Amino acid sequence: MATVEDILMIKGPDVIIADPTNTASEAAKMMAKANVGSVIIRVGNEVKGIFTERDLLVRVIAAGKDPVSTPIEEVMSSPIKSCRLGDDVKKCAKELTESHIRHLAVIEDGALIGLIGLRDVLVAELRSKDEKIHELETS
Amino acid sequence: MATVEDILMIKGPDVIIADPTNTASEAAKMMAKANVGSVIIRVGNEVKGIFTERDLLVRVIAAGKDPVSTPIEEVMSSPIKSCRLGDDVKKCAKELTESHIRHLAVIEDGALIGLIGLRDVLVAELRSKDEKIHELETS
């Protein structure tokens, strides 16, 4: 069984953090610089939500809002769905697919320790199936 | 072997088409309405490029351009990479990963007949591996 921890071991724990008062334009600059598609909004230790490139598309630009003056707290997805280090990636894939979302925050003891995406989950599932095939072929 | 045609049979051939003179804001509205992350830019039968939610993030908003006055021909990815109906999804996965892109246009006889994304390719690979596992377990 592949777990969320296996995914974080490969992709690393890096998450881009923003304040609720950052504008959509500021968040876009942070994402572009880090070459990622989302930022987590956190105040102190509390995770408030997530702002993704899809939110920028749908809730800001397509909605006719000005990215330079729109704070992300107005357009973020909140609350963010989360998972734990020991969770099976299959369970995460189901959660992502059924909720039509692309990211899960990894939270342990109330603290954010990472972020996994649908792509990470699918790649981990592929790796797990390759191992299974190798096992069956050599047994 | 799973092919590009297998993917299109499941997701359908629908592609959102835009003109080079459409603005980033207009393209965003088209994408949001169709709940997709990209539009193909076509003039007559000629595919000119693709404009994705990542292009909106990086090349428009993070770059400080105004989405309401920026034509997508200035910020699209061009030329777009393409594949054919009979291509192996494994080959497509390699192309997408190595080029760090998320979409391939499906083109036959010079005509656009669909668009596949990294997620479609990974899901098709998973399905193909499940069949292989079933085959090995029951043989």
C-alpha cells in the first residue's frame, strides 16, 4: 500500500504560504516564481484555505474581478480538504475525484506539513501497480 | 496497449476553440463556463496554439498584464505539441513529462480532433495496468 508519506518523500514538503490579505495578483506572482499551481492561506498555525490557478481563472478573471485589488480571502476555497501521512493514496484519489478537487493538505497534530495533488496521487498509484506486476511476474 | 483513441472514446472529443484576437479575459470566461483549463487557438483549420490556466497565471497575471486588453495570441503557447489517435499513451506520458507540459492536441490529416491532458494519460495507464494485473492473477 502506497501512502501519503511515500508521496511527500518524493516531492518534498514545500508549500507556498500566503496571507489572507495578499491579492490574487500577489499570489499569482508567488505561484509563478515557485512554478506551482496553488498557495495555502495560513494565519499563525491555522490553515484557512487554498487559492489555485483554477480559482484565479474562475473566481477572479472570469468573474470580472480585478486581480490587483482582490484579496485572496474573498476568492479562496475554504475550508481545504485534508489527509494524514499514513493515509492510503487510493483513499486520497477517491476523495479528490469525488470532491472534484485537485489538492489535499497534509495535516498532522493540527499542523500543515505538506500538500499533495491529483497528479502525485496518480503517479504513486502507477508506481504501486508496477511493483504489483513485477511481483506477480516473478513469483 | 492503451492508445490516444481509447482516451478520446471515454472523455469525448470536445475542445474549446478561440480566436487569436480573443482577450485573456474572454478566454477565461469560455474555460470557466465549460469547466476546463485550456482553449485551443485556431484560424480556419490551422491550430495556432493553446492558452491554459497556467498561461493565464504566469504570462498574464503574474506578468502584470491586463487580462481585459491582452489578446491570447500574445500569451499562448505556440506551436502546440500533438499526437495521433493510434499513439501509445506511454509515449504521450513521456512527451508530456519531458516537455513539462499538460496537454497534447490530437491531430489527424492536419485536422484537430481532440485534446488530451496529463490526467487522462495517467488514468488510461492505470486502467491498462489494472487489466495486466487481472490477467496475471487469473492466468
